[in-house]
Amino acid sequence: MVAAEIPKIVVTPPGPKSVELMKLREKYVPKAVYNVTPIFVAESERALIKDVDGNEYIDFATGISCLNVGHRDPEVMKAIQEQTEKYLHLCFHITPYEPYVRLAEKLTKLAPGRFNKKVVLVNSGAEAVENAVKVARRFTGKPIVVTFEYAFHGRTRLAMSLTGSVHPYKYGFGPLDLAVHRTPYAYCYRCSFGLEYPACNMRCVEFIRDTFAVHLSPEDVAAIIVEPIQGEGGFIVPPKEFLPGLRKICDENGILLIADEVQSGMGRTGKMFAVEQFKVIPEMIAMAKSLGGGLPIAATIGREEIMDSVQVGGLGGTFGGNPLSCVAALKTVDLVQRLLKNAEKLGEKLIRRIREMQKKYEVIGDVRGVGLMAAVELVTDRKTKKPAKEERNQILNECYKNGLIIIGAGAYKNVIRFLPPINISEELLNKGLDKIENAIKNVIAK
Ligand SMILES: Cc1ncc(COP(=O)(O)O)c(C=O)c1O
């Protein structure tokens, strides 16, 4: 059991046991399956991880945002344990079970929009996205999906086709889905049009209108899929006009708006769904990651008539919405609802602190975030904005060696993202932030 609130490093990581296990990993697991740290975990609890050599870490990565309620939350664990006494797998298509329909009911009530909704439960974010697009194409009878630069939607064929970065996600994996059209996101720090907000008048939104007038008929477009705050792309927070602008374009052209809330949802920004921060109502939402409180589950939520446009048997899967994940998700959603204010409050403190760091360290070019979805973008020079990729990697390494697990993001591989549990104690949050500040100091002093 992870005991201390103050993590201890007993041997410089990776310790000997992790090194041994890494040899096995190298022998039997393809190198394409990347690892951010070379440490192997023995146990985890709340916001702490203990490795096989006895080192402890504060977790600001939470399994890439899958543990918004922390590791092994007692209420989630109890729900899982109780379910193991009843049944594990049945397959919802064969013999339905209550937790599936209860979770579907709950998600339809939580998702924004005062209209009837329906939910299909699946296993991963990529699957939730694939299903949203399948349904959008079926409902509209149109093929094309508009997606964004820097987007990340997963690693299956359609999801990677929607994804922005070629390396490493798409390179050599073609042919990709061709009915995908990519357009600039509202990445103000590196505006694709070289403009500045607000003088830009939201050129990135108007550009879609121009595209529809000349290059791409909106009559062929089924949906626009968007991360309300881009995740892997670098925690890019668009200006407040961006999502309402997309909503308007969709309404003008009979196009569906799909929000990929896989990373930004489940309370991360202080709201259940990040679209709520922008007061936008999409027709469909993809959810995954933190939904299961640590177990794999994902959901595609959509307007009833859209979801019901698909023929019987067109959606689903063997393990989709498995009972253990459903009961864990039911509990996790309750917990997140209680923690929204906390996420907002801690997020303000976190962002204040990284803004203070920005004043002290030139390497921090940009600070951005909403709630506890926050990031710093590192540059070698604030004027040229040259990405400080090497420095970023050194800082991340320095962090894990000193007891903080924290991960990067960004198409230019120069962003550090903060993903602590939304119920982390303030004390532990501050300790983690001290560790990152020390790492920045050490790396830039070298
Ligand atoms: C916004 C977004 N969509 C989709 C995915 C894919 O999710 P999964 O890895 O569960 O397939 C991710 C994963 O990071 C994501 O951040």
C-alpha cells in the first residue's frame, strides 16, 4: 500500500527491479508501444504511485487522464468488488444487464442539450470516436468529416485518419480514410494564419466558410469533429468564440457537431464536459478515459433520432459496456459531479502557480488551461517561439527521477501537461509543482 503523502525516492529510478523488467519488455513488446518512463509500478493509491523498487511518485499523468478521481478510489473499488460477486461478462447483445442501461440513462441526463439522447457503450476513446462518425455518416447520408490540425482522436484507422500529426500516429499506415478534411484549429500561440486574437476576427472559423464556398461542398459534409480543448495537440484552449462559431457553421449547413471529450471531459476542466465551458451543445459526444475510474469503458452519446438512424446490429461489440466497467463508471460519474468545484478551485491555483513560473523562466513561452486541464509550452526563444523539445524532455526525466510522474504533449513535442487527479490534496499538488519548478531550474541552469 502506498503509505506516505510525501513520496520517497529510495534508489535513483529506474531501480534494479525496473531495469530487469524493462529487459523483458524490450524482448517481448514491440518498440512501437511507447513508454514515457522506465519504471514498473507495484501499487498505486489516490495521487501516488509506488514502483517495484520502493520509489514513490506523485502522479500528474493519471494514466493519460484516466484517473480524474485518483487511483483506486474506495467507492469505485467497492462497486467493482460487489459486481465481481454477481457476474463479470455477459455481452449486452446476448443477455442485457442493468448497469449498462443505468449508465446510459445517467450519461443522457448529464450531457448538454434538452433533447432525448441515446448512448452506445464501447471500450476505448478511438472506438467512441469511430462510432460517432459511423452514426453521423449513416444519419446524414454524407461522407466527409471535417477535423482539425493538431487533433488527436485515436489509433484505429478512422481515428488516426482524423488525427493531425503524421509522426508517429499515421506514418506508413495508409491508406487512410479519404473522406476527411483538415482545417486549422484556434491555436492562437501559433496561429496558422499568422494573426493575433482578437484582431483576427476568428479567421480559423471564417476559413471553413471560405472552404465551403470554393473547395468543399457542405452538402458532402456529415460532421465536424472537434476536441473542445485539444489534448495531445498541446492542451490548446481556443478563444470563447471558436466553438460557438463551429456550431453556427454546422447549423447553417445541416452538419453535425461531434465533441471529442475523451480527454477534456469527466470534470477535468471543472465542468462535466468541456463544451459546457463554451456554452455549446453538440449533437454527439465521445467519452472515454476517466469515465471508468480506471477500468476501460467509452461512450458515444447522441441525439435520439441520430443514434436511432442506424440499423439493428450496426453498433456494439463483444465487450462494449462490460458490467465491471459500467458499475465503476456509475460511481465515478457521481464522484466527479461532487468534485467539479474542487477541480475549478485547484485549477485556479495550479494556473496561478505556473504563471508565476512563466515570469521567472524564459523557457515557458505560453501558459494555458481551464480548470485542471493546464499546460506550459516551452520555447528556446520567446520571440521566435522555437520549440524547446530537448529541454522539455530533460525536464520530464528530471521529474520522474525526483518523484513526479508528468507527461508531455504537443505536435512540436514541447508542451508539459498537468493532469493530476481532480481530488488531489492541495499539499500534494503544491509538492508536485515544487518538483516541476526545481526540474525547470536545474535543466535551464545546465
Ligand atoms: C481527445 C482524444 N480522443 C481520442 C483518444 C483515443 O482514446 P483511446 O486511447 O482510449 O483509444 C484520445 C487519447 O488520448 C484523446 O485524447
